[in-house]
Amino acid sequence: MKLTYAFGLLVAFESALHAQAVNVRGKVSNGAGQPVANAVVELTVLGKKDTTGSDGVYSITGSGVAIRTNSAAQTEIMRLDNGIFEFTVGKSSPLKIEVFDVNGNLQKKESLTKAEPGVYHFNIPAPAQSNGMLIIQASNGHLVRTFRYIPLKNDVSEGTFMFAGPGAVGAGLAKIGAGVDSLKVSAAGYSLKKLGLDSYDATINVTLEPEPIGTVPKVTTQNATSIPAALGTAIANPGKYTGKTYSAYYYNTNGSFEDIFKTPVKQGTALVKPVNIYTPPGYDPQKQYPVIFILHGYGNHENRFNELAQPKLVPLFDNLITSNATKPFIAVFPNGTVGGASNANGYYNFGGELMNDLIPFIEANYSIRKDRGSRAIAGFSFGGMQTIAIGLCAHLKDFAWFAGLDPAGPGTPNSDAIAKYVAAENPAMYPVHYFYISVGASDPTAGSSSAAAANGLTTKSPSFTTANFSFQNNIPGAHTYPVAEVGLYNFLRMAFSPNY
């Protein structure tokens, strides 16, 4: 089947602006007129940003900011970046862009017979059903360049500072009215909003709309079979791995698998429970971060994953964040049982403690986003069982991202059970963003339970498709934390991708 690729030419003619002060301010509110706190307001061209306070007010200021002028367009420049193809034109000349598939077949051609000096943008959306490579040949007068482009599902063209205005300049081409920048506003629970900006001295009040229920990001599946050695190298200013304690009331040393789905009972006496928390490099209490809860295996404790990880977790997390493979995130390592590390019954009731004791403690002491789309859960072995049973099958309204890392142990749900429990949790309102299962290729402990959880799941439940579920069983190794860490490495790059 021959695919047709749609292109739009975005054109901006720049006025003779010079270095000037920046003073963009305003208030972010919701549809009811209430202020939206912790909204991130960003000038997409300059990269300057501010976060709203409890009053919803923001202010982006600066001085001596160099703003492009006509003189900056004296040199012809072409560049392709994340689906945006940009021409900088210094003098009147024809523009042409041609897009070919890998077999040399022309897919689309757009052109202007005479382009006046300025900056021109092509928006190149990824093909809906293909990630195949495209060949792009562009010419600006005498200058001709060829680019290879591999569209990705998450390669969404965002942040351009041009907005379509009236007046066509050619077949399929739209002339841009004006704009030196754009204002991008994002906040947990609200849809991203962008506004055109024609001055760096302006008051812009923004109203955000609630994020549609059931919104699911498009995830690019990660399935590496090892972790690059460079990710184990410590960085200059690392994140922190800190031990804390909290009071737990919702525990039960004699729990059973059935207790996972019952209302937990608050005990009269609190237990003091340990927990380890990773905070990213440059952790800022004024910002909000997504969070992942990482559970240990049977007979272990909150320190064991970090003790046996290869590479160590702090440099791995630090490098993922600083290389922009993930957004900055917070990771929580609890002790997932009571009554002793080898008390199997203590693991089943951990859901009550997790939701009623631990998460409130983390939210009170760390700056984390509280929407389910920013909350992930993962676990190794018995912790993988807890992830699937407690997280996916019992708390879908509280978590959107799930990773069973070598899941094993009595009670590990199979695909029939997963389909049944998820169907009862209103998945239309609380959709699964991603469910990932990984297991070592020679794991005698979790091989069969992992396969039982994965096999046939996409046919047994409409809540799971190849877009939000994957099963990886080719990681070299057996039932060990380093094998699980490879799965965690893949999962973090999916759950905390910077693309959404």
C-alpha cells in the first residue's frame, strides 16, 4: 500500500528586532477560574521558563536576550530536527523540498517559486503506520542538501514558534502571520497548551483544559538485552540515595492473596518501616517529578536491589536523566513485607500500606506529581508478583505504568486473571499506559510464571495491545537482580520518556 505523507510549510518573516529585555507574565487558571499551581510556563525559542505558585502567577524575565534579526538570515541554513525542517533564507530564492521512500519513489513535493528573506519551517509528521526511513532532498536556490529521516511514534513536532494564518502561498502551503516565540504551558492533569507570542513584553493569562480521561501516550517499546557500560560511570553532581523511615498502620503479617482485593484494616499500633529514596541530580523542591516504586524479591529488603545492581542504581539513573533518555524522576525502594523478610504472607497485604502509609509519606516529603500517569510501579521476583497483583490488578486507578521483572511466587496472576481483574477496574477511564514483563532467558524460577502472565494477554483483554504491552524473555541470565535491572533500564526509558 502506498502511503501519502502530508506536509505543511510554516513561514515566518522576521522583523528587525534587536536585543531587548524579556518580561512575559500572567496567570494560569483552570476553566473554573481557579489558579493552577506548579504549571510550567516556557518560552520555546528562548528556552526560558517559570513555575507557577499557589496563586497561579508566573513571570519570565531576563535582559540582553539576542533575538534573531534579518541580518541573521544572511546565511542560508537547512536543518532537520525532531520532525521540523527549517530553511533560513538570506535573499529571495526558490525553495523546494522532495520526500522519497527508500526505494526512490517520490512521496511528496512542496515548493515556493520565490521565498523572501526569513525563516521557513516544514512540519514533517511521522507516518501513521510506518517507522521506515525517508529521504528528504531540499534546495534553497543554489544550495541542495539531502537528509535521512526515520520517523518515530513519539516524534511529534512541537514547540515551533510559527502559527498558521490566513493566506495560502501555494498548494498545501500556509503563510504564517507573525510570531517571535510561543508560550508552552503544562501542568499535571491538564492538556498541554501553546500560544503564539509576538512580543517579549506581554501579559498572557492562560486557561488550561483538563486532560481528557483515557489519554494514553504513544510508547516506543524498549527491549535492550544489556545496559551500556558507560551508564555505570558516576557523574560530577550525582543524585542522592537516602534512607528514611515512616509509620505504617495498614499492615498484616498474616495476609493472603485474597487480601489484595479487600479494604485494608488500620492497626492500632504503628510499625516503623524503612524506605530508600532516590532523588535526581539538581533535585528542586519547587518542581514536581514523576515517581516509581521499586519492590524487592522474596527474603530480601529495601537495600537489596541497590546492593546487587550491576551497574549501581544511582549512576544508572543519573546517566539516564542527564543524557535525556528519561525525564528526571524519583525512585522509592520500600520494604515490601512485614513479619520478617521470609514471611510470604506479609507480601500480599502490602497494597494497603503502600496506598495509605507510604505514598502519603512520600507526597508529604518530596515534590512528586500526583496523577496516575506520573506514577509507576515495578518489582523483581516476589516484587514482580506484587507489581502485577497489587499494582495492575488492584490499583489501576492509582498507577498507569507497570513492570514485572522476573515475576514469580505463589499468586502471580496469569493472563486470564489479569484480564479479569483489569476489566473490573474501569480501564476505559483508567487505561494502562504500559505493562512490561521481562525475564532472564535461563531463569528457572520465573520463566513459567512470566510466560503465563504474558501469553495470550492481548487476545484475552481489549485493555492490552502491542502498543501498551510487551514481553521480553531474551535477556541473558537467570533469576538475579542484574537481569531484572536490564528490564528496569528498558522500563524507565518507556515510563519516563521525555517525549510525554
